[in-house]
Amino acid sequence: MKSHNTRLVVNGLGTQPLGAPPREDAPGLLALVSALAGANTPQEAARAVLMDLRDRMGVDLSVQISFATPRPEVLAMVNEARSADGAEPYTWRWADGDRNLGHLTVLGPSPAERAMLDAWLPWLTPAIKRLTETWTEREERSLADRRMRLWQIKAELLSLSQAPQSADAYLAQAVVEVQRLTGARQVAFWTYQAEDDSLEARFHAVPGEADLTPRLPLGVFQEVVHGRQVRTVALTSDVNAGVYVLGPVYGDQGFVGVLQATLNEPVLGSHAEEELTAAAEVIAMGLKTVGFFEKLSYQASHDPLTGLANRRTFQTLLDREFKLAKRHAAPLSLVVIDVDHFKRYNDSYGHAAGDALLMEIANTLAGAARSTDFVARFGGEEFVVVLPHTDREGALIAAGKLLDAVRNIHEDALVLSGQVTASLGVATYPHDGEMPDRLFEQADQAMYRAKQTGRNQVCQADN
């Protein structure tokens, strides 16, 4: 065997020189390399190697083949290995330095077959390296495309909720938009009827469909109406029917209903399920927004985008809490929160994306705050939280929890640029100020100090 400088790991037992394949094997090897170059999937490449192995060895051995791919579940396994009494398996691992490219396992080959495998398999390494790199790049592009696609669906549905309108008008528009964005044959929204504990399909994307769907007992949808996590369930056992229900959907007054979609192919586990789930979640967010437009007094006191109390309401409540704190000699703390690099995010992804991010942050802050706290949007990307009966130490703990909640916003939840962070400033009455304006000024200055010293942290007023 003619020796080369390259050395390869064999069976995890060490290295051996990479030799030239026997001359009579060259045509078959070229044909296999050509077949690998044309493989679009790991499964196709595995079949090509397996067929060549069978032809080369002249026996139907029990073989497992897999290739490294971006997601662990995308693995090719061909001709599932069978057990063989007393047989020692042969394993070859293709590698590029420390990077695993894949492996092949043969149960019970003879010594001559092992020698043939040792001489033949190393020559597939360059082709397999190119394949795994191609698959990785393709998968990364696909994931990026899927993320952008989901983001576009969310942003367009969210934009519907920005105009003053009733919840009914919003839902009528939303089902039409979901059908357009997902390509569904039909989309409907079933609204909850509390008087008889039923669901009624009141809003349909296809005109005339409303009369075709009856009112159904809530129990028919029991798999999706319990809890708050949106899930997808096939409404019929007929796979070809393609009817799916997503829910539950909650508005500002509680359970509203479920979303139904009819598609031309199965949805569960597909990209279509991701899109429909995202649509159901955004419709719930939209309903919370449009609900404010139906209550003028509520609208006047709350931010229409995020649903939090607005700046005017915050100032009124802070004045009231200050009076109570003074009367009862109790501490009162204030947290000022500013989203880091929000302008960069807004410029990169557009105002609809920025609005969607602000809504997600607002929901996150409201969920992380204590029941006695008061969360408001002060303006732009700045939020404030009033902490009644909270001293300096307690305020730092509460602010830390708010910061962690923002950090933990998942990438799929309306975030395209990686982790979201914020800068927080904390001030406490009476230590940091004995008037509302002074307390806010101290918390605001502490927030700017958090930004100037690295962002993504909490700073306390330094009085």
C-alpha cells in the first residue's frame, strides 16, 4: 500500500496511513463519489454508500450509516443493523479534525472485508465533508427563512390591531389575513358563548361559510381549550380533511375562543403548524389591544400598543402612592427600564417589528411583576414599575427579576437579533427623594448609569 501523509482515525483505536485504493476499485469509487455529489439529502447519500458497499463486498451485510447534520433528528439510517451472535462490529468514523462527519457500522465482517473497508472508506471523507457542509448551510438558510417567514406573519397580523376598532371587526379581518398568509382553504374563528358553554364559528375567511358550520358544545374542543398554551389538534380523524383547531385564545376579558384552519395536507409537525400557532398567539395579543378601543375611558389611561398604563396614568398613581407612603411612613420604590439598542432593532427590522418587540416586553414585564406592583409604559422603549411598600433591598431583588424576565424572552417570541436586554435604574423613597419628580429623576439617572457602564444590568440611585 502506497503511503501518504494524511492519517485517519480507524475504529477509535488509533491512526493508520491513508493509502491509495486498488486500481481496479477506481471506477467504482469515482461512480460513488459522483453519486454522493448529487445527493440532496442524508438519506440519499446513505443509500448510495450502502448500495456500493453491497456491490463491492458481494454480500448483504447488516449496516448502519449516519451523517452529521445541523439538527440531531435529521439522521439517515439505512438497513437497520441486526444482531449477530459473537460478531464484533466494525465502526468507521469520518472526521475532519475534531469535527464529526458521520459513521458507518457493519456487524460481523470477515478479516478480508475489514481490510477492504479500511482501504476504501477513507476515500469518501472529502465527498462526505462537502455534503455535510452543504446540508448545514442549507439547513441554516432554511431556518433563517422560516424565522423570517414567521416574523412576517406575526408583524402583519399585529399591524391589524393598531387601528381603533371593535373585537368583532378585528377578528373578521384577522381570519382573512391568516388565510392569505398561510394559504389555507378556509380559516374560521369560533367564539365562546358563555350562556350555553358552546363555541360558534362566527368569523370565516370564505364568504358564505358561516351558515355551513354549526354551533358546537365546548366539549368538542376539549383538547385545545384547557390551559393557556396554544396547541394544534386535528378536528377529524380523516387526514385528507385537513381540519385543525388551535387554541385557546384569550383576550383581555378571558377565554375568547379558538382558531380553525382547513388545509390541503396534514399540519401536525409541519411548517404550517408553526405558522398557524403563531397566528393564534398573535390574534390573542391583537384582541387584548383592540379591546382597549372599545372602552374609551380605558383607552385614555392605557398605552394602545402594549396595553400597559400610559405615562399620564403612571404619574397620577405615583402621586397617590407617594401620599400613602408619607401618611403611613412606608417605603416606596420606583424602577425605570429602557430597552437596550432598541433604535438599532427598529432601524434593522422596521417599525412593525419594533412594535411587536415592545408588546412582547410589556407582556413579559407585566407577568414578572408582583401583584402589588404597577407597570406602565413611560414612552418609546422606556417602562416604569412602581413598587409600593418596598425598601431599597427589596427593590433591587424585584428589579433583578424583571431584568431576568427580559433576558429570557425566547428568540421565537418576536425576536430576530438574539437576546433582548435592558438597563434598569432603581430609586427608593425616602432615601433617594421625598417628592415624586425627584424620585423619578434619581431612578432615571441610575438607569442611564446602567447604560453607560455596560447595559444589561440594574443600578441603584447613589444618594
